[in-house]
Amino acid sequence: MKYFSTRDAQKNGVSASQAIVNGLAPDGGLYVPNEFPKLKNYIGKSYNDLVLEVLKLYLTDFSNAELAHSIRMAYDMCLPVKLHENYLELFHGRTAAFKDVALQLFPHLLSKSLEKCGVEQETVILTATSGDTGSAVLAGIANVPKIRAMVFYPHGGVSDVQRLQMTTQEGRNLDVFAINGNFDDAQSAVKEVFADEDFKAQFANKYLFTSANSINLGRLLPQIVYYFYAYSELAMSGKIKKNDKINFVVPTGNFGNILAGYYAYKMGLPINKLICAANSNNVLFDFIKTGVYDKNRDFKLTLSPSMDILISSNLERLIYDIGGSEVVNTAYDSLKSEGKFNMKGGLGKLFDTDFADDAETIRTIKRVYKKDKYIIDPHTAVAQCVYEKYKKRTGDMTCSVIHCTASPHKFPEAVRKAIGKAPENPPENISSLAGKSILHNAVVDDIKSTVSSALRTIRVPATSANVGCGFDSVGFAVNLFLDVEIIEPSDKWEIQHDLGNDIPMDESNYIIKTALGIVPNLAPHKLRMKSDIPLERGLGSSSSALIAGIELACELGNQKLSMQEKLEIACRIEGHADNVAPALLGGLVISSYNNGKLEYVKLKAPEVTAIAYVPNYKLATVEMRKVLPSELSFAQAVCGSSISNVMVACLASGNMQQAGRLIEQDMFHERFRSKLIPELEIVRKIAHDVGAYATYLSGAGPTIMCLVHPSKANKLVEALRMDDVKVLKLQIHE
């Protein structure tokens, strides 16, 4: 199977893996298959088996074993699809929206495609989102090696749950930005980055750009499967007979979901009508009815934000299949210059359409709940309303499947407005959002400059080390950061910042000194530094600067150091690993550095929130080390190490109740250092009253860290608020 650009009349085909890696074709077109293979035996198959049957027809440079492994990794633990009556529920995935169906599989397909294409650079996924794609991309890509994701969403143009899903998502390889503009602005700007060869050339040695929107073939093809799955389930239940035609009603914005239905139709699935359901941004309704696509209209913010789109990218693939590349080029040249085009002859009889405004959406949610005690989200309500209009207008009683594209729990305000209450018993992936910290809060105007700045920035997290009895051995990264942006070469070293006069702005800065210690002849550069890590408070401000210096030497000196080599350099300078290891690796790390030898293990982070009580005074590491005894008795050492061993085992198993008790049984440092930090016992009592697992002194500064279940985090923050004290709600940063 070969794939061609919708805008390439010469038909220069590429393999499936190359199409997935590229995302967008070099000429700005979208990749389409050179044929539509027929799928015959699909009734009665499991979902995973159907995925394999469909994908092996299209991804012909993948082996069946490679596909089967990817499918198991994607769906064995979390299958997002379920048929409820005639509602195809597509929201049972990690982020409670239909985008999970493809995006749980996409990272595995992308990783294997990168391997097949021999890509050595880090891959940067640029994604514009109207709400659901962003959170699904972030959840799917988080901490995947050699892949980085940057997501852009319209500021004020998504629901609160959608925003929180994106802005609280953990992952060392993730960036999230709100943009001043709407989804169409974001999508157009992302496409401009893909089309700007000069811009991409600046990063070509280190980064390769691709997309995870449905413009990427690896996103689109898995969506074909649930059309066959729905038909199979209806046939197995006896609601239809084999070869009976059915309708699909699809809430539509970017046209990817309904296009997958069209591809299923081309593969032989008996479809009577594909009914395109639009909201008040009804550009697709007008196009299907008249053949005129005209984006020159007011953009409306609606209760169904994932459909608030005026430029539907995947429509280009349908137009190509109907008219070829010449028609596509004519249409999209006109769209670019005039904001509209006319496709004479339209889309044929397969497609039908209608739209629903917000008032109709609310009434439909209310009506469905009253009749069936079933709660639907606003996007599904648009589809339901359109289907009711279609039946009334046509009298067609063909068995119809309505796509439920999001959980109603993602839109509680709209549901409350309709039925007087929010949906009850939200799934954990939504109910837990309230206790999470906001990790991404930037609002930007220009996507290209934002991408450039982010790719030139070294980011290092803060750390909490000396975790109780894990003195000099247990530490974890938290979501405070030191950012060092490489601006341009210069005739002398200069580091711009507004962190105060105590931080040098020349080559005496610790970051630059560290870099020059590794590569003495490093060419001078102008840098920009930002940090929200409190200085000399026990949150790893010095270790973050040390790691930033090592990464700066690698970046500017073309030093290809392994993770082990970077850690060993850091340990030689720092003398221990419990702060530098998590600063470099992220997450919760157990480490040992003795006689120049480093050993470490990264554990799965437990479900905790870290509340940092940060006093308004500094304590330098040297001061804190002075109060420690020069030696301990043999009995003290044995007791302390045995407590530490059990504590680590409890952390590894997720037993935070027992781990918390052991953290506070420190034999090595707290009972000596607490003399310098009189607030410790007061904070510990408050934390215990709230139900915290443990309270301990963080690092070698005065910060007191409390570990608590996320559900109790906000209560503890309020209980600890005092004058002249910072109280920070932090997450373990993976």
C-alpha cells in the first residue's frame, strides 16, 4: 500500500510508516491510500481482532506481530469503545473522549514507524486542539522516549474539564500553551510550521516535526475500526441482519471521525447514510447542502467546543477521493485567497446533514434524560438532535448509530443547565483533576516563535531530596522549574534574568561554570534564565542549575553523553545523587553514590501530592551540614538503614500509610537539623490532623514537605497558610 498527497498530481507515493512519520505531506497536502481494500469477515470478531484486520490492510510495511503487539499495548488495559443501545460510546478511554480510541494506539504506531524509517532525531508532535485531541495526545505521549508533544488550545475556548486535563498533565516531554485565538487560528499556525522548510531546517539535526491531529494517517486509520465494530455488535445482537444497511450520525468538526466512516463505506461496510451533525458553526451543513464551503462567517463559542471549527481539515481527503488533486488544489487555493470555494456536484447521496444550536442542545440533553434516564454530553446531543430532525424530514427508519464522542462528565455545566444537576459518580480520571496542580499556564500569541523558544530551552525540575530516613538516597522531582533558553551566539557569556543581584549574569554563573568545566572551549552565548524554584530553601535550586549546566555543555558542545555519564558527572560535582538523579531522570529515584560508583532505581511514583511549606528565610547547605554529627554508632546506622530499606519497599509497593510512618522515623539528619527549623513540629501536627502520610525536612534547606493523598491536598494547603510563608501544592514530576 502506498500513500499519496492530496495535492500531488504526480502521485509520488510513500510507505505507511513514512506517512505516519511525516504527518503532513511536504506540499501541505494530506496522505491518502492508493486504494481501499475490502474487509469481508468482520462480524463476531473482538475489537482487538478487528483493529488488526483493518490495519494490516493499510499498514503493509508492519508485520502482523508488530501490529498485534501495538494493539495489545493500546487496548488490553483500557478499551475505550462500548455500544449502549444505539449509542456508540467512544469515551471510555484515558481522557473520556473519542480521541482516545486512536491516540492510545498512535504512540505505538509512531514509535515503530520512526524505527522503520531510521529516524535518529527526537520527534516533536505539534498539535492544535479544540479540546479533546490535546488531552488525549498528552496522555498518550507522556514520557514516551524520544517523542515530545506541544499542544495549543484556544484560550477560553474549551470546557473547564478539558482545560484541566491538559494543564495538569504530567510528563517531562510535554508542553501545553493556550493561544489568543480560536482553533482555526491554532491549526493554521501549526500547518504553517510544517510548511516552513527554513524554520524546520534550524532544528533538523536534533528534531523532526510531525502531527497527532487526525491529519496524521496514524490517527485516522484506527477510527475506521469502530464503524465495523458497531455493525458487528448490532448484527450479533439481532438488531440487524448481515448486509442490512445502517446509518451513522456523527458530531463533526474537523471531519476526521466521519471521514473514517466514509473509508469504512469504501471498504464494503453497508452504510445507508453518513449524517454529519454540526453545531452553530455550521460551515459543513452549508457545504453539504449547497456545495459552497465558506468560512467567511462569525466564529461562535458553543456548548460543544470540540466542534467549534470553521476549517475542517479532513474534508480535503474526501474532496480528493471525489475529484482528485486538481480539484483539491483549485478548492484550497480559493479557500486561502477568498475564504471559500464551490465544489460543483457536491458530495453525492451518501451524506446528509443538519445542525443544532445551544438551545436545541440543552433541550435534547433534557429530553433524552427524561425519556431514558441516560445522560449525554453536548456533542452527542447535537448528533441526537440532528438525527431527530433527519427522521422527521425523511421518514427514514433505518437502524442508526449515534456517536457518543465525549463523556457527559467532561461538560458538567451544560448537563446541569439541562437537567438541573451535574452527572453523578465521575470516573477517577475526571474526579481527580481538582486535586492536581496546574503545570502549564502560558498564554501565547505566536505559535512559531513559541515552538522555537521551547526547543531552545533547557528545562530542569526542582527536587525534594533527603526524604526522611532516605538521607542522601531518596529524592523526587516536583513541578517547579529552571528554564534556560539559548538565545544566540555572542562575543561573551551573558545570562539574562530577573532573579536578583545574588545570581551572577556572566560566566561566573553556576550554570555556565558547570558547562565550561565539561567543555572548556565552549563558544560564548547569550542565555535567558527563568526559575520558580525558591533559592536555598531545600528544593534543589543548586542541583537544577548543575543539571542545566551539564545539558548546556551537551547542547552547545555537541557532547553526546549517556544518562549514566551525565549522572556520574553530576555526582562527582555534588557528592551525592538524591537530588541530581531526579532532576535529570524525573520521578521518584532511589540512588547510591559511594567511592565514585553510582547505582540508581527509578520507582513508579505513588499517588500523592507534595505540599511544600516554604519559610521566608534561607538556609545554605553548608549550614545544614554543619549541625550533622561526624559519625553515628553502629546500632544507629543499622537501625537507620533497616528503616530506610523498608520505607523504600513501601514506596515501591504504593503503601503510603506505612511509608509515611517510616519516613518520619529518621535516624540520620532530621533530629539534628530540626533545631534550625522551629516550625517543623507545628507543621507536622497540622498535617497529621488533616491526614497527611508524612512530614519531613526537604533537601538541605528549611522547607517542610508534607505528603498527602490528592483528595486532601487543598484542605492541607488552607490549613498551612500563614503570613510570610509560601505554601506550594506540588506533584511528583515524571
